[in-house]
Amino acid sequence: MTHAVVLGASMGGLLAARALVGFYDRITVVDRDPLTEDVVHRRGVPQAKHFHTILLRGKQALDVMFPGLTDELVDAGGLRVGFNVDARFVLAGHTLVRADTGASDIQTTRPMLEGAIRAKIADYPGVRIMPGCDVVGPVFEQGRVVGVKVTRDGADEVLDADLVIDAMGRSGRARAWLTSLGLPTPDEDRIDVDMVYASRLVRPAAPFPDKLVLLGPVPGRPTGFAFAAQEHGQWMITQVGMAGDHPPTDEAGFLAFLKRSAPPDVQDAVAASEPLTEIRTHRFPASLRRRYERLRQFPPGLLVFGDAMCSFNPIYGQGMTVAAMESEALRKCLQDGEDDLARRFFRASAKIIDPVWQLNALGDLALPEITGHRSLSTKALNRYVARLQRVATHDPVAATAFIRTIGLLQPPSSILRPDVLARVVIGGLRRS
């Protein structure tokens, strides 16, 4: 194996590139944006101006991929957050009891996290990052991808490659490339959420006791927010509204929207804070999953990765963590060689995506405002989860099981373990 090209230098592309290290002599990561060493927002990642999180499982994976990353981020101003010791979770209207889950997270802005990982990727021998490149499309020979054409500084250039990875996010183009070849395209699963983020960075006037306050939507109020400590004394306030119930961007409207859900201490802290940025928005119409694992034909030499394969509702913060898990899966697939790589990788990724997509669907379809089919099992599971969340207000075992599940440290089935189930049934009866 000699040369691999990754299309996209956002988190998905960087994590895909990390999976390739040690298997290819040269790895080229291309992106259309200029990529500076400064921690700045860039056009290709508009969602970066809002609250981001690596879930507990994702941080675990990053610490293995990039030894010392967490310490470096903390030294640069990032914060360690003990879950749920330093964080306050209000889910379905219930504040989870404080309990040490045995896991911690790292909180930074998205540009800081992405910049640190990009710098580590660029340090590997044979890795080249090429900014300012527009992707024209892959180059095929006899049905196989053998390179990719890009445009840089107004001139076309062909990068020969043994492997090309589409990691260009939700707008990834692999599906269109299959159409151009007359090949079958993947089926798509979709959950329409009609969501808008509105966020700004602020500096609180006084110390705030928690490092994170996260409040989710409830039936009848499909809105929520995150109030999160970031590097250098900054805090991110991100409000979210689904099903057309969107946060305003004017000052008075932004605070009025927050009062619909936030407890008084958060309202007061935000109102008294010094604004550091304007209020910025981002729209997310629907969760979208492309079922590449079901295709019987797929061009050798091409892979699809991250959001280009499955774009999750960002309210649950799962996208970067799933990409990290896909990176682990890709490395395992490459250990067995390139033969039938796409089929093996897509099937391995589907096993990662399946339970996460299920968690997304359960959360979205718990809201009557979200349109979608609700099977009997979905209704039953949502009733159980609602009861679990009520019990988790006073039961540390239930709270820990739930946090570790939504943090992807354990599968969704773990909240049905006999010890958790018994606490939910008995605790629910006592509090009902």
C-alpha cells in the first residue's frame, strides 16, 4: 500500500487519516478551506460555533489514538469534566442525581479540539495536509478508484491513490459518484427534526458552580440548551429548538427563549454575562443515514466515512464519537488487508451506528412534535426510559447506567440489566 487520500479535514477526515497511519506510506488530507495553526472558525465547519462534546467513549478512543491529547488540551485551557460530578443533567424534565460515573470528559471549543488533532495528524511521517483544494471527483479505471481530481489555485490536479475516503461530511458526494457510474446507491433513513441552534460565547460576571448544565427537550417543549465552560474563561450558551420551535437571534428574544427552559441560576448567569460574540445560528433539517452496508456493488478503492455515512441529530453530541469508533474499526479492517475492504468496513461501521441511531430515534420520537413512525417497541422503550430518568433523580446506580449509556461506554441494552431494571421498577413505584 502506498498512497491514500482523505477528502475533508474536519474531525471525520482527521480520524479517518489516523486510522490509515502505519498502513500507507503516504496519506494526503485535502480540504477546501485554508487551514491555519490559529484556533479559528472556518467556513467548512459552520456548526463549530456551537457547543460541541466528545462523549465519554469518544474521549477514551482519542486518548488511545493520540496519547497525551487530554493533558495538552488542559494545558492549553481546556477543562476536565467529571460525569456527572461537575455536570448537571436535566433530561425529560428530571435533574439526574450527582454520581461519579468513573469517567471524565474534556470541554473545549470545536476549533481548539480540531486544531489540536490536526496538528497531531500532521506530525505523522508521510502525512500531508493540503488546504485550498476543491474536490472535482474520483478517477476511475476499470471500475476501480485510482485517484481523485482536485482544483487548487485555479488549476486541476490529479492525486493518484490506492484508496480515497469521502469524509466530506453530510454533503459527501459518494452517492452522486455511484449514480454517475450507473451503480446502485444506498437506501436512506431519515428523521426530520427541523432544528436550529443559536449560540454565543460569554464571560460570566461571577464564578458558576458547574462546568456544564445540559437541559433536554420535553413533550410540549421541544427546546433545550447547554451552558458550558470553555477554554480561557469563556462559556458557551447554545440554545436549540426542534420541530419549528426555533430560538430567536435578537438579544431580548434570545433571553426570553432561555427562560422557557433554564433554571433561575442559569438565566441569571447568562443575563449578567459579558457577550463575547454575536448570536450565531445553524440549521439542521434531519438526521440522515445512508445504508452503504446493504450495497452489493461498490467501487474498490473508495470508502465513505463519518457524517457522509450517517449524520446524527447533533443535540445528542454523538457524531465525533462515532467517527472515532469508525476509525478504530477501519484500523481493524486494514489489518486484514485491502481485499473486500469496503464491504467489511461498512458492515463493521453499521454495528457501531445501529445502537446510536436507535438512541437518536428514541430521543426524537419521545417528542410528539417530531413526525415519525412509532412502533410498539419504541413506545414501550420510551416509557421505560422516561421512568428510568425519573428514578435517576434519586438513584445513583440508575443515573450512572443512563449516563454511561448515552456516553456510548455501554450499549443501550445495559439500561435493561436486571439490577437497573429492578431499581427502575421499584424506584418508579415509590415515586409514582
